[in-house]
Amino acid sequence: MIIAIDGPAASGKSTVAKEVAKRLGYKYIDTGAMYRAVTWKALKEKLDITNEDALVALARGSNIEISDLKNTHYTVTIDGEDVTEAIRSPKVSAAVSTVSKVPGVRNALVKKQRSYADYYPNMVVEGRDIGTVVFPDADIKIFITASPMERARRRYRELKEKGHKIDLSTVERDIITRDKIDSTRPVGPLTKAPDAHLIDTTNKTIGQVVQQIIDLIKKQLVSG
Ligand code: DC
């Protein structure tokens, strides 16, 4: 069974997706981490991130691996290098939308994402275009959202906890900018699939959202 979870930045979808995967014992694939890993490598190699050909070659030629969940932790490696923490830096966050809007980069990563289904029949796959492009035949599609202010507050708290010096209005502005780039790109834009279940997490706890999704999955299993 493939469960597609899409939604904008800081909507709570990662926390929810990991928890759902853990409860079901399914493989968890964070596709945002894959775009971040390519971005991290491009920055490390000092590529000009407006050079699309170079980015596509890099995305095609890189080996990205996402480990199995241990509780709700997982590691991301690119060509064997552990980048789990590095891909969350503000520098990578600022550049990732530019890299992920390149059609050839998306093609390369979508191929990798689809190939995971050959190994893992049961997966929770999280991203922006999973229900629309990567797995349009997913068994369950969820689109998770929350108000921009709530998402900014959540991301701000996360960054603060990690020791980043940043203010709330900058975080909110960055989130709105990223949403705009992600939703208006011509290939694989962030958008809800018509058959996706919409869940607004603004006034909900993680536990409530996870339970709502588990209930949807159970219903689906019963109705076949
Ligand atoms: O989920 P995230 O914030 O870690 O994703 C990082 C970026 O990657 C986000 O700005 C959009 C992009 N992304 C994408 O274009 N397609 C996906 N399936 C997942 C993420």
C-alpha cells in the first residue's frame, strides 16, 4: 500500500508521516530530503545553482539513501556522506526551491522515488507532488496544510531549538516565498490532488491528525 502525504513547508506533514509509518511498520520516504541533499551537494561543490544542466547531471549521478526509521529517526546520505543535519541548514532551505524547480532534477528524483516501490510494497511517501505526479495511483492521498502564521511559528520554534538566530517575521516571509515558488513552478507544483483528503492541522494535535489518517487507511483496507 502506498500512502502519499503532500503539503506545504512546516504544515506538520513530516511529523505526521513518520508517525504513521512507524505505527504501520511501513517504509518512510522523505522526498524533500532528496531535493535538499542535491541542493546541499550543489552548494558544497560551489555549482552555480542557476546552471540547470549541471544540477541535472548532479541529481542523476548522485546516490541518495534514506535509512529505515529507528523510532522516528532516520538518516539521509548522498554518495555515502551523512547529510541528515546539514540539509536542514537555512542555506540549504534558501536554495532548495531554486534547485527543485528544475524539470530535469525533478525527473531524476521522481525516477528514484518510483524505484523505491520495487523494494517496498508498503510505503509512506511525503512531499509536494506525490499524489499528483510520483504516485498518482497511491492507495491513500492526504494533503496536509496549516495557516502560514502557524507554520511560521512551528518552523521558528524548530530553528530556535537548534540554535539558529532568526526572527519570526523572517521565517514567515521565507515560508510564504517558498510556498509561492513551489506552487507556481510548471513541473510538479505543490497542489492538492482532486482525490486527496484535505487535513488542516492549524488547531489539531499531531495525535489527532495521525489517528485521522490511520482511520482513513483502515477504512480503505476494509473497502478494498
Ligand atoms: O519538505 P521540505 O521542506 O524538506 O522540502 C524541501 C523543498 O523541496 C521544498 O521547498 C520543495 C521541494 N520539494 C519538491 O519540490 N518536491 C517534493 N516532492 C518534495 C520537496
